[in-house]
Amino acid sequence: MTTKTERATAPERLPLGAFGRVLRLLAGGYDRHLQRLDLSELTDEQLDDIGISRRDAERESAKPFWR
């Protein structure tokens, strides 16, 4: 089973050059967005298993994709 983040385009597989760099930046931002969505959907027990508090997860999930 693949997760949302596994379906995202890997930034290192995109073309080179100026256009490629822009695509890499966008793909990286999209990947962060998907990871933060996944993080926001974890239960308190799952967060505890990975050592992250609910407050930290909410703070990370609230960040814009470019950060």
C-alpha cells in the first residue's frame, strides 16, 4: 500500500536547468504539504509512538508548504 507521500513526485527525479529547479522547489513543497497532512491525521497514540506531542504536530501541520 502506498501513502500519499510515496505518490508525490520525487524532487531528485525532475529535469535539470532553471525550469527543473523550479519544479524541484514546487515538488518539495507539495511533498512537505502531504507529509504534514499525514501528520495531522495521526492519533494521539500514534504521535506518542513517534515521540511527538499533539501540540508539536499541530504546529508543524500549520506551517505553509514553502517552510
